[in-house]
Amino acid sequence: MKVSKVQYRVIYGDIDAMGITYYGNYFRWFEIGRTEFLRELGLCYRDVERWGFILPVTETFCKYISPAYYDTVVTIETKLAWLKKASLRFDYKILGQEDGLELANGYTIHACLDRDRKVVRIPSFLLDRLEGVKVLS
Amino acid sequence: MKVSKVQYRVIYGDIDAMGITYYGNYFRWFEIGRTEFLRELGLCYRDVERWGFILPVTETFCKYISPAYYDTVVTIETKLAWLKKASLRFDYKILGQEDGLELANGYTIHACLDRDRKVVRIPSFLLDRLEGVKVLS
Amino acid sequence: MKVSKVQYRVIYGDIDAMGITYYGNYFRWFEIGRTEFLRELGLCYRDVERWGFILPVTETFCKYISPAYYDTVVTIETKLAWLKKASLRFDYKILGQEDGLELANGYTIHACLDRDRKVVRIPSFLLDRLEGVKVLS
Amino acid sequence: MKVSKVQYRVIYGDIDAMGITYYGNYFRWFEIGRTEFLRELGLCYRDVERWGFILPVTETFCKYISPAYYDTVVTIETKLAWLKKASLRFDYKILGQEDGLELANGYTIHACLDRDRKVVRIPSFLLDRLEGVKVLS
């Protein structure tokens, strides 16, 4: 099972008055995670769109365990949780800098739409690469 | 049961290349919603912090039903879903401009912490006002 | 000379660890200001784009005088500073809640481009309305 | 003269409906740039704050030359433009991915304040390191 890892340094613009990352900014990290996951499979999301498909988020969740402080480097771990005909889910873990402590976890579910925003089957060029890394149940 | 309503106009800075609000920006709207909910109870979150308590988000969820387009005015509906000794949950609905169509819904769960980030009971000045509006089960 | 005014309440997601609005977020306020300015002239920026024109920012500036604190309501004042054949400039003032103190000021310069991102003359439907409110020199 | 370089990949959350980076998000990049500049001098901005000093932005400017597209990697170049008793200025260049084309440039001016937000001389631990890299005039 493939797990993609990418790092991000928390900036001042990410944090709030508590000195910790604003809860809404974790979803930017989830995006960074899944984009890297796809890139490691040779899939550029920009190309997915060029080929006429979009994968908008239909559902997301995040559990915050421990704060992500200013100027620390977090690791974003991403894996493919499941894959259906016209939708898929990514799971994420946000890990802390020194000790690899789990700071947060969550998921995003995506629908596969065409240019007219109609639900369509995930195209084969995408499906083939994703099937190779899907989680066995 | 109290439901707070507040409006927000989608700006260019909120949207992405699909011309619709970026999924991570809905969590700013949830914040606007719960702040107004508290304000209508005579509770300013700024004061909550001044009195030594913080209510960080420990869990959040959002389901995206229909896109929120640029320059439309969304309505954020907020209610208190439940209230425990040291935590509480707000539920949100995001409604569209003309037809009041439900664009998204979600929730945030908050812990009550003191200045040292230790979990504490929700203080009575907060609890008293929240209990008056809690959902009956 | 027309001056447009619109209000915005500072949220937790706007501020940083100093408890004040992150400097980069003022540019969202400038956008809110100029969109309202245009709307008051009967011009919806969404329509400008639909008719095939975009007005990207080519230059911006902001001077920060006094902090904009959490949960205060700022007033964004916008006026048209100048208007040329293919560009225009808006000036902004950010005013504080109670005393109307000037918290910041700045400007944005915009080019007029067509769909192919080529510089073009500002179209007459836009120019006519803007000329009526331009600053006399 | 020291020039610090750091890279950033443009995410979906950074761009707007034109498919290019929202003009207000460049100021996040400027922050990434100056933080790396200080870090290369052995100065962590987090420590500057711990020692009782803050360096809020008092003025900023950005000129946008060419768009920064989704999923491209930009390079942020930062240098110290000048250094006074109680203020300093950083200059930035944003460079494109393949050809190193200049996409934007700008600056930030910072005041040196103490914990009570009173203007103070830049402390020697900061001044000494910055003086070693200042631009000769």
C-alpha cells in the first residue's frame, strides 16, 4: 500500500492568535498531500483537468490531536483509502517535526465530474494508476 | 432551539480555478457562524479568551452538496448540537442566495481549555447561556 | 467624487499570533472594497468577466498604521484614483471601529485584458460608468 | 550581498478563477522568503519573538509582471535592502519555474517593536547578523 509523504513549514500566515495553525488551514495541507500522491503515480492534477475531468471534494473530515506550531515542519502522509466507479477517498495524517507525533488526521472524498459537472466514471488513465495502489479490504 | 443566521459574500480570494469556493474556505464560514451565534447570546469569543478560556476545534466535518459561486451571498446557519462538561458541538448549514438551496453542511466540536491548554469544565458564564439554547434530545 | 464604504468583521482566521490581522489579508479587504465600488455603479465584476474582460492587479501597495484586532469591524473606503485607456487605479482606506481611526491605506492598479490576456482598451460599458466618478486633477 | 532562495509549489488553494495565484497570496511568499533569509543567518523569527521583539510589516508593495500558474514551482529570492536603527526593508523577487522569468517583485518594511508595541532599536543580536549582509550604498 502506497503512502506518500511531503513536508510543509508552518508560516505566520497559517497561525492564529493561539500561535497555532488555524483549523481551516489543514485542508490546504490535505491538498498538498493528495497532489503529491498523484504526482508520485505520474499523475499531474493539472493534466487531469486538461483532459476534461475534475475531482471536487464532496466530503471532508479532520480530527485535531495536538497543535501545529509556527515555524515547525509538518509531514503530510497521504494514502488512497478506497476507489469506486465515480468517487475515491484519500486518508491523511499530519505528523509533527521531531518526534513524528500525530498532530491530526482526516480524509477527503472526491467525485469524478466532467467539464459540464456531470458525475462520470473515473477515466481509465486515472483508474489504472490508482488501482495499483488501492488498499486491500 | 436557537438558529443563528449570518450572511457572507463570496470574494475572488475565496474561489479556485473552478470558479467556486475552495473547500478549505468553508471553515472560515463556520467560524463566522459560531461567532455570531455566541454574540447573539451576549457572548463575545474575544471575552471568553480574556477570561482565560479557549475553545479550540478538535474535530470538523463538511459535506459539499452544491458549489458556492463567486459574488453570491451565502447564508450561514448555526445551532448548538450538544453540550457536555468540557466540550460542545456546533452544526452548520450553508445556504445559497436566491433559492435557499443547501450548498453544504457540517459541524465543529470544541474542547474547553484553560490558558495552560488543560481541559477544564466549561465555565458557568458560558454554560448558563448555552444551556438555554441547547437541542433537546 | 464617489467614495464607496463597506464593512468587514475581522475573524480568527484573519489574524496571526500577534492577535492582529495578518498583513497579507488586507488585500482581500481591498478586493471587497473595489467590488462594492463597482457594484454601486451597477457593475458586477462577474459580468465584466462574462463579457470577456479581466482586470488583474498589476501593482499593489499597503501602508499599515495601526493594527486591526480580532472581532472588530473595519470600514473599507474605496475610490477611483485614476483611469487611463487600458488601466485604472483604486485607492483604499481601512478605518477602525469606534473612532474611525485610519488603520491602513493602499492602492491597486489594474490592467484591462481580454480573454487571451492581451492588453485592450477598457470597454465603453465600463468606461462610461467609471468616468462619471473619476477624480478630477 | 546575501540573497536567500526558497521554493514553493502553487496549490489549488492559492489560485483564483483565472487559474493564477490570487494577488494577496504573494505576501505569504514574501513571508516565506524573509523567514528563510533570517534562518540562513542563524536567526529564527520565533526566537526573535521569544526574546521580546516583534517585526510587524509597516509597508508593503508588489508588482505583478507575469502570472504564477497552478502547480508550478516558484522561487522566492530575498535580500536585505536597508537597515536603520528601528526599521529594515526586505526586497523580493518571485521567479518562474523553467526559465527563471521574473513573475513579480516587491518589498516589505518592518518596524522593530517591543512586547508593549513601542518602537525600539533593533537589538544587537539581530543587528549584528543583519549588518554583515546589508547592501552597500
